[in-house]
Amino acid sequence: MKNQIKKMAIMISIAVICLPLVISLPCPSLAETLQPVTYRLKWLFNASVIGDIVADEHGAFKAVGLDVDVKEGGPERDAIRELELGYADFGVASADQVIRALSKGSPVVVVAQLFQINPLQWIYRKDNLKINQVQDIKGRVVGITFGGNDETIMRTLMAMNDISEQDIKIFSVRYDYTPFYQKKVDIWPVYRNSQAPMLEKKLAESGESVGYFNPAAHGVKFVANSVVTSKRMLDSKPEIVEKFTLALMQGWEEALNPANEAMALKTLSEFDQDTAPDIMQKQLTLTRSLIKPFKDTRIGSIDIEAWRQTEKIMLAQKQIPNPVYVEGVIRHPF
């Protein structure tokens, strides 16, 4: 957790009054000892985790008596595994990670769903391709990360639309975008609110415009990042789970409120110093549209049908041997 210097100032302010963004939550007295909590993110600090950062840096957690250590994720980090080992109290994981863990007997519990729309989409050049229906990918070179979510989603789209591997040419995707820049690949998997703005800007500099192939628009709602904890934590410290979840959702609401954009960008820039300001602003706007797609969307709401569909897809593709009945481990946050 960065900005440790802020801790004392925040503690003093809490003794006087809770911050406005968590005014509906109970304020701890100065005499109370903050409960230490560890929260492991799924990925690195960027716009995709702005609500997590704001909840921590702007006092939402401390206002409910929690001292949360928000830890970066990354390719070498597994939040669910850390829950199992007792290294973390809460974490962020995608639905496929949750379902796969359940199939192996992991006592993981879902307490909130962050992304209402999966950010994973495919980018393509509009002057070279127009995708109005899934059938439009026939005869094209399609980028897929073997073993990744995008492979699962693309193969599901293909099966639903009677498209075989002979109808397309699959290109194995790595972290290097050169094949896409060189037009060796027609559609390339990206996170809409992360890499996509960077690629879009680079192509625009060459006079090229882009489009996006969104699986959700074609019937595949594969759930992305959600907040998880362990059954042990839920059973032994239900009040901590309640406080953490509500404070986290308050932080997300505050971070994604358009009126607070300047604050959110300033806070984010302290953690993500490598992203250009214009890209960061676009990433934040796109993150807002994926997590709170409508004005009345309550951040953290769980789309149970999307979870069931995700499990069904994984079962059909033999990623899990038997049903796990994922709705049994979902605890609605409100």
C-alpha cells in the first residue's frame, strides 16, 4: 500500500467526522484499533482498479475500522490461492478462476461483481473488416491467447455460430502487438479499458480507425473480475466481510462519479506513472462504462445468469469435469 504518510492524517480526520463518500457507514472512534485486512488484486495498478485505490487512499476502509493493505496483482499472483493459504483475506478473481477453483474443492465465496460487462474484446481495423455478426470472422486471422479467457470465449462464439477452425486461421497471441500492427492478424484480443486506448491511439496516428468485436453483443456474457473471500472468513468474521464489501463499493462509486474525475485521475497517477494522461483519462471513462454501464447500475451487483452461463460454457468446453453450481457460493452484496 502506497502513501503510508497519509495514514496519520486520515486517522485524525476520522476522529472528527467520516469522509463524505462513506457518510452512510459507521465511523470508528479514535480509540478503536483498526482491523488489518489484506486485499490481493488481480492485476497491476491501473484504471481497472481505481475504485480499490480510492477506497483505500480516501479513507473509505478506515471509516469502517479497517486498515486494508491493497496489494497489486499480476501474472504471478493468484488471489484465490492466497485466500486458501491465509495470505489474503479478500481478493479479485475472474469467474473462470472461481469456477475452476470450486471444481477442485476450494472454499471460495463471491461477495461482489465489479465488471458488469467483460472488458475482453477484439480490436480490428475498420478499413479492412466490418463485423456485424459472428459469421463475419470467417476467412480471417483471429488472435487467441491459448489457455486464456479469450480462447474460451472465442471458441464458444464459434460453436454457437457453427464456425469451425477450418473457417478461420488462429494466430497464437503473445504480449507483442507487432503482428497486429503489421496486419498479419485481423482481429486481436484486448482489454477494452486497458490496452485498447493505447492501440487505438497508435493506429490513429497512422490514419487508421478501429472497431471492436464485443462477445456480449453476440450472446456470450462471460463474467470478469469479482471480489472474493474464503468461506472461513465469511463464517468467522461476517462483520468484517460486510464492512469491507460496503466500503469497497462506496470507494468505487466515488471513483467512478464523473463529478470526481479530477480526483480519480490524480489519485491514479500516483500509482500508474507510466501511462500518458490522455490515455489514462480514456481508460477511466471506459472503466466506468464497463462497471457502471447505466446510471442506476449499483456497483457490485451480481449477474447470476451470467455466472451460470460462464459455468455452462466451461463445462461444455471440458474445462471443469462436473457442474459446481456456482450460484451456491455467491453472496449478494446488498
